[in-house]
Amino acid sequence: MSLHVVTSEIAPAAPRPSASVRRVAELIGCDEATVRRLVNEGALEAYTLRRRSIMIFLDSVAAHQLRQARVPKSPVEKIKMHRRAVASSANEAAKARLREMGFLR
């Protein structure tokens, strides 16, 4: 009886894109400490590069953002969320104008 070995050539999986703690903090608009806390809690998947650098998989960041997204439960809540968004964008526009005029830094 002979042993027949079957080999298959399967292309290696593409590496998962990742980014540093600082870059992820910039992407999602939070502090680096918050990103580190999310990694420690298991909300973001990461690996250690060398001894000190933590690299976070970007697909886990996208998944975290989807989990955290607010979904309106009723038409009334949808209207309230829209009003807040409009008010927020108007507020940002006003701040930008005041900065242009020199009243804000």
C-alpha cells in the first residue's frame, strides 16, 4: 500500500490592512487612550508589532463603528436625529465663520 500525497496550490490570503493606535484615533475622532481601552476590552482586534507598537486591524474598526451606529427606532426619533445633525452642521459652519473673522482660534 502506498501513500498518495495530494498538494494543492492555494493562494495565500491577503494580509489584513492595519493601522497604528494614533492613526485609528484620528480616523474615528477619539483619544489614543480610548483606542487602547477598546483593544483591551476586545472591541477592536489588534496585534503587537515588535514590543511596543500596537497595530489595529481596520476591518475591526469598521465593524466597531457599525455596532456603535445609532439607528432610529421610530419616525419621531429619526426626525430628532436629523434636527441634531442639521443643528450640529450649522454650528460648525458658524464656528468656521467666526474663526475667519478672527473671533475664535
